[in-house]
Amino acid sequence: MRKMLLVVLYTAFAAGANVGAAFAGSVDGLLTGDMKKLAVHAEAIALPEAVLLDEAEAEHSLAEYQGKWVVLNFWATWCAPCRKEMPSLDRLAVAMPELAVVPVATGRNDVGQITKFYGNAGVVALPVLRDPKSALARHMGVLGLPVTVILNPEGQEVARLIGDAEWDSAEAQAVLKAMMAE
């Protein structure tokens, strides 16, 4: 019960955040197209510790990405909007190598199915990372898929987009570049 309350509070805080405050309005005028769905938080939110597994069952954490801006995407192999979105995340990783694009397959996603999904979608630049028990997703209040979270170089959440988006679009890249310039 306590965990559910924390998830609800976290989600409410994240969804109710004030657009542009964390970036002094630098992205406010850039929130067009799919980026209209991006909720920019008034204050950065610390993330819980979590263990992610790669395709060889090796453990990883988000701390490995500290010092870089991160586009953290929660997805699943069975998620239709994820199928549409994943190629744009792959293209974003190539177009903006200065940031880390980190997809996390949450829940029961077989490594073979992830590999097949990547192959069918033409994904070549993204790592395979899994949150098999949805621990990180649950702690971050991810209630549906896909959800994309923007992390600052300190590893804190600064924005969240619920649903799919064209992450390699000019609008998305403009927003990410403005955030990175702050």
C-alpha cells in the first residue's frame, strides 16, 4: 500500500510539473508537434537505484550514464506504439551522439524477442537493457507504455513524455539541444 501511494505521489508530481521552470523558459516556445506532450519539471527529481540486465544477464545501472544527458525510454516487445517509436529513438542516437539513448524493456521481454524486435525495426545503435520485474518502472510511476524520461547529467529526471513520439524530429532535437545548453 505504501509503495502504491509513493508511485501515485511521484506520478502526480511529475505530471503536474510546471513547464519551462527548470529551464527558465528556454524550451517553452519549442514544445510543438509531439513535444507538446513533454512535461518539463519545475525541479529535477532524484531516481531510485535499480539493476538493469543486458542480453547476457550482466547487471547495469543508470549511474553508468551520469555526466551525460539521457533519453530513457520504457518499452516492451508487445507494445504497438513502441514498435512505431523505436526506430526514431535509434535515429536520435545516431543524430545526437552527445546524449545517451537508453531503451529499457520493462516486464517480461525475452532477449530473443528483443533481438527480433530490434531486427524487424532496423534498430542498430541502441543497447539491450531489461527491467524484467518492472522494478525501476514501478518505482518511477510508469503505468503504461511507452514512457520517455529525460535525465540531466546528474541522473535526475527533468522531463517526461507519456506515449510515443518522433524523437529524431527537428522539434524533439531542438528541445533536447535547448535543455543540454542550460
